[in-house]
Amino acid sequence: MAETDWVRIAVDGAIGLGSGLSGMIMGAFRFGRKSAEKERNVKDDYSSQIRLLREEVRKDMASLEKVGDESRDLLVDQFKETFEGLRRQFDDHKFYTEKDFMKKDDFKDFMKEYREDMRELKKTISDIKQ
């Protein structure tokens, strides 16, 4: 009986040792699988956050581009109005000058007076010489 007890103890020890080894292997396998799963979850979380940030940046860039386009268009319209107003004033003054500043009759009267004044001046100069 003593032999049986040793064999039984050896078998029970081998079974316990096998069970322990298989438990360690299964634990390491499960730990590795859970670790890989956690790593994948973290990677997916970062990927989703990066994707959301990219979309947010794209939206912000699009809105800034739109605001820039609107302000540039407003500036162009303001300059256009200013230049049109200046052109209109130049044209109005040119028209006034051509029409009312010195009419032909007034100019003829001015030339007549100028000639008479010049004749008188020449006569006065010649009288002074003599």
C-alpha cells in the first residue's frame, strides 16, 4: 500500500502541476488577449478623437475661408463705390467746366477787354519812351 500511496501522490502532484501550468498558460493567454483588446480600444479611441478633431479643423477652416471671402468682397465693393464716386465727381466737374465755367460769349467779352487793355498798355509804354 505504500507504493500505491506514492503513485497516487505523484499522480495527484502531476495533475496539480499540469492544472497549475495550464492555468498559467490560460491566464497568460487571456491577459495577452485582454491587453491587445485594451490596446485596440485605446487606438480606436485616439483614432476617433483624431478624426473628430480633423473634422472640426476642416469646418473651422471652411468658416474662416468664408469669412475671409466675405470681408474681401466687402472691401472690394467699398473700393468700387469709392472709385465710382470719385469718377462721377470728376465727370461732373469736367461737365461743369465745359458747360458753365467760361461760356463762349463770356470768353469773347474777356478777349475783347484783354485786347483793349493790351492796346492801352502798349500806348502807355510808347508814350513813356517818347
